[in-house]
Amino acid sequence: MPKIENNIDDVSKRIDQSAAEYGRDPGEILLLAVSKTRSVEHIRQAMDAGLTHFAENYLQEALDKITELKAEDLCWHFIGPLQSNKTRNAAENFSWVHSVDRLKIATRLSDQRPESLGPLNICLQVNIDNEPSKSGFHADDLVPIALQIAQLPNLRLRGLMAIPRADNSFQEQQAAFQRLAELRQQINQSLDNSEKLDTLSMGMSGDLEAAISQGSTMVRVGTDIFGKREQ
């Protein structure tokens, strides 16, 4: 079995084990392969192992891959920083954007989403540990903005995304993810059933167990699938 296929098997086992430990249904947790800086051949190997959801951080690199793989039945997620002048390419080429961190970005994505593609699924990025170096809404500001974004016509607000501090302990990881889950609950209290957020995009190679323990529905894994990136 090729290395990437082995790695995917290992990550899937970690997801299954964590789900069992915390009383979760593993079928409710999507493994999202973070393929930034990876080749199309790497993506094809992951596809051969059964993955169909891929996440990219860099728009031009992503567009090249999407074009090359357009004949494949894949779901593309954008998870990187998104500048205002780049929103059209994101709106026209992705099924999901996880990194919406400003009302302006959400509005532009809605305005630029082709109606023929249906609503664009989005998550709001939350700066859950209030780190100056990270993008994202502050928790105190989130709920009213989320309710406003939920009404934009060509978007479907699906949930929240966060990246906790890299040096957090397991308990600190859990606490950060718990705060994100509680924010989703607060937003859902003000939404109709058909609009309620169903997604928590949280957990990466180093903290997916803590994320699953707090209700993650998507884990974004790059290194533990594709190996360490070449410098």
C-alpha cells in the first residue's frame, strides 16, 4: 500500500478511535485532506485511497489543480486568507470557504457566486484564542455578524472554523474547541431550523482528538496524510 494510502488509513483509525472514546458517530466526521503545496499526483494518490474532499490555502495554486482535475468528482474547500480582490475566484471555483473573517468578504462572495452553482457553503473563522497574528472574528463580536451573514442570498452559512494556539496543551485545545462549539449553539438559538449551523471545522494533524471530543464535524489534515512539506 503506498505511503499516502497508509497515512490515510492511520488518520482514519485515529478518527474512529476518538469517536468511540467520546461517544461520537465517526460517520459524522469528515476527513478533509489539506493539499496545499502538494502535487496533483499526491492528490490522485489520496483519491485512490477514497478521499474526495480537498482543501487549499493559496488561490492561484488551487485554481491550477482544480482545472487539471476538473474531470474528477471532487469537492474543493478554500481554507486560507482571502483578500477582497480575490473573492470572485473563490466564489466561482469552490464548494466551501472556511476562512470568512469579515462581513465584507462574505458580502462579496455572495454577490459574486454564480447562481447556477447554488449557494456557496461557508464557515466563519473565529480567532478563538485572541492571537494578534491570526485572522478571524472575535468571539464577542460574532453572533450579530453571523446572523447578518446568514441572510446573504447566495451563501449557506454552515458553521465555524478555528485554529487554536499551536502550543496549547490537550486540555487547552479542548477548552478552545469547546468555546467554538458554544458559539455555534448561541448562533443557532437565533436561527430557524432550516438555517441552523451544522458544521464545526476544527482539528488538524496535531489536535484532531481534542477537536473530536468537542464535536468537530470536519478535521483538516495535511501533514499526517501527505508527510512533512519539503523546505
